Amino acid sequence: MKPVLIICGPTAIGKTKLAAFLAKKFQGELISADSRQVYQEMDIVTGKDRPSGIKIHGLDLVKPDQEFSVAHFVNFATTLINQIINRGKLPILVGGTGQYLKSLISPPQTLAIPPDWALRRQLEKSSVLELQNRLKKLNLLKFKQLNHSDRLNPRRLIRALEVVQSASSGQNLKPHFNPLWIGLIAPKKILDKNIVIRVNQRIKAGAIQEWQKLIKKYPTNLPSMSGIGYRQLPDVKKWIIAEQQYARRQITYLTKIKEINWNPPDLVNLVKSWYTKSSLL
């Protein structure tokens, strides 16, 4: 079982800073698990951090008009983890996209189901309500398993329809890794304050100018342009509120992962002990 250290938590909690510290301590390399930072030209709003002296992978993988799914991330990260381990380094996943992290450690068979382009073309003009009703009719349990956001997202609904119309069982595949999950969390007031500070910093850094360039170059209905910040700009207050709401959703999702060690008091020794045992497996 290959060791993988995972640093997760809500936005504006300090994940990358902690991951960089541990990378220096344990000779690690970082892999970003952020579904928005994979896009080129989308730097300021997404808050790409590049810690000095530390390798970080997973940024700028595709253009804003190119597709990048959970399956793409799992394939990319799995290959990269093997390369990092072969270099004698510790792979450290860092990010708040819980679905990326969970699918990497326990990949569902649905990741192997390719896009059904004919079905997508057939359904792309359907309303959200029509997609919901179709999914309910085909597989009510699958619809109930979707969270509130997914039920309102036409792309997610179409993907769910692809999956239920496939012959795959949807069971999880055998995991390949020995993960140590570290989660960072803070009270709501502190997170909200951190988010306000960070959004204002990004505005000063040129977030609105970046958004203006992108909307001139790319259609606003692209998945990449649906990211928080790009969808709310130029209204900064709406952006702040959306980030705060997103932090709540991240916490809700991540707290369901029982393996996460939240704010461990003796973090360095915890990682050291786990990493030593992993090398003996």
C-alpha cells in the first residue's frame, strides 16, 4: 500500500501553508486537489498558491474550454503519486474538493464509464426539471443520493443519467493507497473573516481584470466559468457570500469522511509514525 498524505478542509483555512511545511519536513511533493485550479489563465480568483522551494503539481492542466472531470483527476493523480514515490518522496494531496480526494482513495467503478456524447447532445437542451424527472423515473435512489447542488446542476444530472444507463454496478474498486487524512477546521466566524480578507486581497491583485479578460475570450456557460468568483463578479459582496456558503458545504462533505483526523494536536509525530509504518508495509 502506497503512502499518501492528504491535507483537506474548507477554503481559507491554510491547507497549502501546512502542506508546504510538511513537505519540507518529510521531503514531500504537493498535488493540488482543487477542481478550479486545474484551469490555465484562471489564477487570481482561484487563488493558486505556489510555495517557495516546494514542488506542486496539478495546476494549469487544461484550458478553460477543455473538459476535466473527477476521472481525469484520479488518472492524473494516480500516475503522479507513483512517480513521486519512485523518486523517494512523499506524495501530499492538498485541496478542498472532497470528491476528488474521496474518488482517488476509493475510486467508484463509475469513473470507468466514458461520456456518452450522443446522450449528452440529446439531453443538453433539456431543462433541469426534465432531467430530474428522467433520473427519478430511471433510478430514484440515484437521484436521492445527489446533494442539493447536484440536483440543480444540469451537467451533474446528465452524468448521473449516463451512469444509471450503464451496466456498471457502481461498487468501489479496491484502493491502492495507505492514506493519512489530516483535516483543518475553524469556527464559522474565523472562516468568514478569513474569506473576506482573502477575497479583498484577490480584488487588489486584479481578480476583476482577470475575469474581464476571460469573459471576452470564453463562453460564460463553460464548466470552468461556473467556479465561485467568476460566476459572481463583478459583485464582490456576492462573491464573498458564495465563498462562505461553499466553505459550509465543504465542511458538510468532509465531516462525513470518518478517516479524517481533525486539527490533530501532535501533527508532526502523527505523520512521522504513520509514514514509518507505511514504509514497512
